[in-house]
Amino acid sequence: MKPVDWSSLFGQGAERIQASTIRELLKLTQRPGILSFAGGLPAPELFPKEEAAEAAAKLLRERGEVALQYGPTEGYAPLRAFVGAWLGVDPEEVLITTGSQQALDLLGKVFLEEGSPVLLEAPSYLGAIQAFRAYGPRFLTVPTGEEGPDLEALREALLRERPRFLYLIPSFQNPASGLMPLAKRQKLLELVTEAGVVVVEDDAYRELYFGERRLPSLFELARSAGYEGVIYLSSFSKILAPGLRVAFAVAPKEALKKLVQAKQGVDLHTPTLNQMLVLELLKEGLPARLERVRRVYREKAQAMLEALDSAMPQGVRYTRPQGGMFVWMELPEGVSSEELFQKAIAEGVAFVPGGPFFANGGGENTLRLSYATMDRARIQEGVKRLARALESLLPL
Ligand code: PMP
């Protein structure tokens, strides 16, 4: 076959799209016998398989002419109306996206260009870093922890520069598992309102809280305070099924219109059948389903914390998640989580080293553990293996 020099043809944007080192590492976690705390996948036992099978068959038979047809870019109108009613917003402000991942890319397309500043937490969601990076922005970062971002650092950053937006995950942050307390949400909002800066609030884990109730989102707080500068993202991936790729963005009409135009060129619209199916699944027994989802993750988190409490040596710090799917761990200064990763694989357990979650580097001694896909027994065994891997790296 006559070869083509592909790399001479790729555009500038393609240069910025790099294979993530993490994907290479994650390949190792697929080996047989490895207990993996690495993936960010939801618990498959929670997928509504039977309900989805029945609903899909019915939709195709009875409403196939809609389900199999092109639809509006903004999304299937009854699903937009459902989301509008659920969040208490005008359905005209709702855009259905092909996963929240697509919303992140659309935000990059609409707001970012070469060199434009964008502010995010360090660490932050890897998929967001990757989506934004494709547009060549300059990442400004503020440290974040169990109670969300450092507000002093944030204030200083906003004094120096006006980012296109601030990307935050205030509830059950991926990867650091933080939950920003209410008072801090209010302070943050005062800061951004005064600076007139836009916040993109990613609330992918909104329903996965372990306590009595959900804290109000930045979006809700901003709306009650009369500030329109919060764009809200959430998804059905964590409460129904990620494979359906149905999520939503809520934004004031002017911003939404641009996002819709951007989406039009990407995929015209999110698959109609999937949107209709999500709506059918939401209509039946949503409160009971959410209770179950929360209970399952709460129990798994508890199992992991019990195992860590009894097995982790001194000097290793980890978060106690109040929701979501992750525990974030910090090894003593100078101990490399990538080195630990190699030893852990040899012991038969995997996790994600934390470095790649820091857009501007750092975090070499951190790592993320997900408890979402494993049962109690395997969580206990995995943590034992992790402790064995740690033994050889930590000074006694
Ligand atoms: N945002 C965050 C914080 C996430 O953790 C994830 C998925 N792991 C996403 C967005 C993407 O979710 P979706 O399946 O809706 O694309």
C-alpha cells in the first residue's frame, strides 16, 4: 500500500490532542486477576436493564417514527420540559447533550481559544482538562480539598486575571471527593458575582449524597441572588446509565444559543431514542431509584473506609467522602504514586495516580480510589493488596 504522511496533514488543533498517559496505565488494570479501584465507572448492578429493555421495545413499536427520526438540536422537547421542571428552570434554557463530556467540549469551543485563561481546581476532572486543552487555553489553577477550592487563592487569581470561566465541581469532586459547604458556596458566589466571572458548575454527582439532603448548587444560589453567570451541567450517567450518553446543560438564553449552534456542527442532536428512553425511565419510580443508588454507593464507601482505616500505615492521608464515587489519597511528601502503581499492579490491585488531574503539574504523591464497581469483599481484598504494595515504599 502506498503510504500517506498523515502527520503533515493534521491541523494545529490535532497537535494538542495527546494520548493520555493515564489511558496507557489503565490498560494494565484490565489484566485478569487485578482488582481495580481505577475506573470511574458507575456500579453496573444499578443499571435498569429490564425496565430499559421493555421501555425501548415499546418506544420503538409505538413511537418509532419519532424515536428513529432526526430531532431538534436543543433536545427532545418532553425531556427538556422534564429537566426544566426538575430544576425549576425554563425549558428554553435547557440543552440536552451527548453526555456532560460533550457539554465540556462545547464550552471549550464557544469560550476558549489559543491562550485564553480558564480557571480550574487543582486537581480537577481529567475529562474536562482534556476537553479544554484541545482549544489551547492557559490553565490557571487554585488548590482544592475536602471543602472545595481555596477561596483566598481564588480571590487572588481573580484579581490578577479575568478567566473566560471558572470550572468547578462543588459536590463530590472528581477526583478529590470534596464537598463545598454551604457558607463557602455563598462566599464563592459573592466573589464571582463581584468580579462578574462566569462559573461552569459540573454537578455530575448531584444525587449521590450520603447525608440527609443535597446542598443547594451554586446555580440555585446564584439564581436566587439574581446572578445569571452560572452555567449548570449534570448528567443521567450516574443515576441511570452512562452508556445512553444523555446529559444536560442549563444556561441563560444567549449563552445557550451559542452552545446549540456549536452542537449542531458536532452531532446535530443527541440520539432521540436514548432521550426518549431516559424520559421513560425517569417517569417511573425516580425517588425509589435515587434512594437505592445512594444506598449502594454509601455502603461501598463505608466498606472502603473501614478497610483503609484498618490497613493504611501512618503518614497516608485519605478523604472521607460524603457522596460520589471516590476516595482521594495523599502519600507522604516525596513518595511517588506512579511508583506505587507499578508495585500495586504486581500485587494485583490498581488505582489512578493523581498527577494527571493537575492541569499545571504537581500531585505526584496523590492518587484516586474508586469504590463504585466492587463489592465489600473485593474492596477489602483490594485495600489489603494496596497496603502490601505501600509497605515496600514507606519508611518504617
Ligand atoms: N464531569 C465529571 C465530574 C465526571 O466525573 C464525569 C464522568 N466521569 C463527566 C463529567 C462526564 O459524564 P458523562 O457520562 O455525562 O459524559
